[in-house]
Amino acid sequence: MFFNPLYLVFALPGLLLGLWAQSRVKSAFNKYAQVRTMRNVTGAQVARALLDSQGLYHIEVERVDGFLSDHYDPRGKVLRLSPAVYDTPSIAAAGVAAHEMGHALQDKASYFPLQLRSAIVPAAQFGSTLAPWLFMGGLLLNFTTLAWVGVILFAGAVVFTLVTLPVEFDATKRAKQLLVSNGILIGDEINGVNKVLDAAALTYVAAAVTAIGQLLYYVFLLTGGRRR
């Protein structure tokens, strides 16, 4: 009753890109998780070594449950790594650990996109959760103002996905440079890291495309799309 086939026009590009990106991430990570680094260092050791090389001795490296749940917490100054990264001496683990350490470097340098993303996290979470309900409620009740409030709130979530792109791309760039300059990876090992991190970057692009598509769909409906 409420499904509009036109929604697929806006949603399908992001959905397909997301599925492809997730497939690439899993494929690349699973492949290079089986390939040990020549120096035989775990992700935790990689993270610790890179942090220390940049004078970030105060940042802790912790093990956290989950698959690819790795992240850097700028508030707690903690770098958390999943078991597959923390405990494993693989090329994939080295790449992911270095990437998260790249966020710690951004924090140290007061990298503006990271600061902006951290600042809008509450608004983005609130908007992505509440906005669709407000939008649909506004449509069903023919209360256009309420629907537009939903659109505006959801736009905040879209901004978050866009700001995330430079944050993640920059962290990946820093990671690749540090792994080589600190001698953690040798020879062609960086090629495996490239495949893992480049595939991961696509997931953020897919998230942005999906969010933009949904926002455009909302706007389309409110600016006359339903009457057509």
C-alpha cells in the first residue's frame, strides 16, 4: 500500500554499490587475513608501534568483540581492534590497524573533518532514527510541515555520510604511508593492504550514495512527485 516503485530509482544505485562493496571487503579481508606479514606482527603490535612512532604513547590499544568492529574513540583516546585484527599477524590486520591509527593521527592534528564528524554524531543518529517516522507521519496525515521537518533532520544524517568520506580516505592514506615508512610492511605486502583498505573505502561511498538517494526521494515526493 505504501510502497512506491519509483523508490527503487533512488535507492537501487546505493543498494547495488553497497552490496558490491561489502562483497569486496569480505573477499579482500578474508584473503589477506590468511597471509602473514614477513615481520609476523599482529594488528595490536602494528597499532602500538605506529602510535609510539608518532609520540602517541597515551593512546591505549584494546581488544573489542565483533567482526571488523575496529574503531578509534577520540573522546576516550582509545584504539579498539576486533579479535581478527588484534590477535592476527596478517596483512589484512596490519592494514586495518594502521587505518584506525590514522584516525588517532587526525585527532592529534585536529583534523577538521574528524572534528566536524564527531560534533554531528548525535544529530546524525537522532536524525536517521526519527526522520523517516516524521516524514511518513507527515505524508499520511497530509501534514507537509511535519514531513519537511523529517527531511531536514534526515539531511543531517546525509551530511554525516559526506563528512565521513574525507575522514576515511585521509586515514587510509596516512595508514599506507606509515606502514611503509616505519618498515612494518616489506616489498609487495602493501598491495594487499591497498586492496583491503580500498574496498573498505567503497562502503563509505555506498553509504553516502544510499543516503543521498533516500533524501532525494523524500524531496521528490514533497515537491509534487506523489501527484505524478
